[in-house]
Amino acid sequence: MKARRTPVLVTVTLLLAAGGFADRSTRPSRPVSVATAGRALMPSAAPAGALSTTWYCVGAGAGAAAGADGSVEMANPTDHPASGTVTVVPVGGAAASAKVTVAPWSVTSLNLVDVAPAPWASALVELDSGQVTAELVARASSESDAVPCSSRASDHWYFADGVTAKDASLALSLFNPFPEDAIVDLSFSTDQGRASPAAFRPIVVPGHTLVVRDIGEHVRRRNAIATEVAVRTGRVIAAQTQTRTATGKAGLSVSLGSPSLGTAWYFPAGSVTDGVDEHFAVSNPGSREATVVFQTILDHGVAEDFERAVPAHGRLDVVLNEEVGVPRGVPHSATVLSLDGVPVVVSRTLEFAGAAGPVGRADTLGARRAATRWLFAAGGPGESADEWLAVMNPGQAGGRFSVTGLAGGKATPVDGLKDIAIGAGRRAQVRLDDHITGQALPVIVDSTVPLVVERSYFVSGGGVWVGPGIPLD
């Protein structure tokens, strides 16, 4: 599985690479307690012994945009086939279903418009096996994004960031796959204060339907918006779709909400350099002020931790490009911790506008847990894309990790990516295109200690995907 071609996006290599996959940090960050359990914290695969798997995929489409559609990428990392049904629920149309089978150690892709054509759609994936994962790939015109589907429904959802400025469109999708109606209230913390528009209190989401609301219709011209979805009755799955057209901020980004608040958020991938802006949004919907600390792990050198206060019922923006002590041109990982136990929600935005590099945006919630197995179904090296894995060890013990591809119905170790050492409180990253030929190849990252892993996927001509995989344990 050796590489046979030159890099597609040389600028991405310059921005992200710092000596291949070598462990570069010169000191670990302060020790933290790392969550390794709790499948409810973020999208996670059903256990190996489970008799079924259910995924909720929300956020495909971009209104009336030309070419808006989406697909569900289902990966099976087991020795037996998984079969079931994908039910596509469009806005304003009839639901339709398709039978699917995912072969062992393989990926099956299903285009939603082939099942139920519509500018907006969601999907309910029901399979007869544990461990099978599902990711949603959303497309609009020349842009695209990928996000894990949700493994649960909830009566609360939180988003730390969004924009309804003149150049921006922000849509919230509410999917109710259950028979009973759900009643939902929306509230917002913005750069101009709190907002609770009457038009969003309440919203009725009938059973087996998808409802999409344009946030900018009632929360206009805001440069920063944190959204809280509170369900009076029933349960839903919530995702938001952000599109921007301004130079340096343009792109399509789909984000699944967080079903709960938390005190630790992990971001393995990061870069502060020319052509890349990186900023974090912290939302505190609670009634007490929160104090959060930002910790960064550098490929080389040292960056000091820094603290910020987040007001009750408020939000905070932190632009790493402006923070003293986060050096430019050095890839890094970041952890955001609540020091006083007040739970918050944290997201990161990466905006790529390099003259010779990728153009696009990625809005991503932080990972909530570490794991020893991560699966990435969508993407894969190709002639028009460039793919990286950022690996972060937030724990107190060093370990090793390996990358395996799902190819030809079997698990195939990737040449050069086996038993890579990673120290406690350190990071590593690999460029998959340096080790894999041009075919699309889903990958699994296995490790001897719990890690957090993100994929960065740059599509030439449109699309930047950055976000965590799906834990298998």
C-alpha cells in the first residue's frame, strides 16, 4: 500500500506536517482525568455483541442550493455481514426506505436522493449487528462536509457557534424518527445578548418527520450564535448547517449538536499559520460563571496554558491566531477543560483561505471521550483529495497505535503505520496519502492506550472535513 503519486495539496503538507508522524511535543500538559466510557457522550458504535445498530443522520442538503444532496457511508469492521434498512425522511415529502447490506470489512454508500429526492433529508439507519458505523456526507454545489451520524436521540441539544451575518446562512434541522410528536423550544446566546424569538417557541416536530428552520430569519445579522434546543415532550436529533460566502470564511459545514454539556473537550487537529484561522467558541447555558483552561500540545516547543471566564447564560470566542504563546506554523492539539466543574459546550472553527492551498471551513464539536479503536468510514485518499489523521494522547501513560484499512473485504495493515509510539500528553499525525494508493480506503486506528483521533480531509475544488471518528469501544 505504498504511495505512487505526488501530494495533491502541497500547501496542506506545509501547513500540517512537522516531520511526518514523529512525536514532537517536548513536555506533556498537566495530567487530566480522561473519559474512556460513556457512549452517550458522543456518537459511538454499538458493542460487538449487540444484536442491532441504530444511527440517525441529520443535516443533508442546503435548501435550494444547486446540487444539494447527501449520502450515508456505512462501515462494517466485523467478520459477518450486516443487513437492514435505511429510511430517508425528506422535508415536506413522503419517507421512503431501501434495504442495505454491508459486507464484512467493507463500506456501503447510499445516496439519499436516490431513495427520496428532496433539498433537505435525514436518514434512519437500522442494521442487525453491533460495531457498524454511519457517517453523513453532505454536498451543496461544489462544497461538501462529513460528520458522524448520531447514535442516540435526546431531549436537549447544544451548539456553541453559528453565524447569521450578511454573507452567512444558518439552518437548524430537527429530526423526529419516533411515532409521537415532539415539542421543541429554541434559545440563543449571541454577540448581541440573549434571544428567544417567539417564532421558535415552540416548534412542533411531528412524528416521523424532519423540520428545518432558518435561524437567520429571526436572529438576524449575528456574528456569533450559541443555540440551545430544549424538548418539552418527546425526543429529537438536531444538526445545524452553516454556509458562508465571504472570502476567507467561505464553505459548507454540517455539525451534529451535543446531547449534553461537559467539562472536557478534545481537538487533536490544529494549525495557526498564514491562510488558516482557528478559533474556539465556548457556550455556557448554565446559571453559574465557568472558568475554562485551554491547553495545547505542540509538535515541537512549549505553549503555556491560559484561562478564560465564560459568563452564565453566555458565550466566549477565543481566536488562537491572537493568543500569545501559540506559535505560528506549528501543528498542535488542544484541550478545553472547565476548572470549576461548570459544564459547557465547545466547538472549533478552522477557516482555510490559502492562495495555493485548500479553501473551505470546518466547524467541529470537540470529542468527549478517548478510545482504543476509532473508525473513519467516509473519505479516503484519492487523486483530488488529501487526508490526514491527528492522534492525541490526553492520558498519563504512553502507548502505541496502528492504522488498518478496510479493503477487499478484509482488514489490511497500512504500510509504515504500525506500532507508532505516542507519549503521555503528546500528539502525532500522519498523512495517509504517503502510505496508501489512490483508492478510497476507510481506516481503523487501534491503540494500546485510549486516544482521541481526528481526520482532516481536503477535497480539491471544494470541501474541508475535520472532525473525530467514531469510537468502536
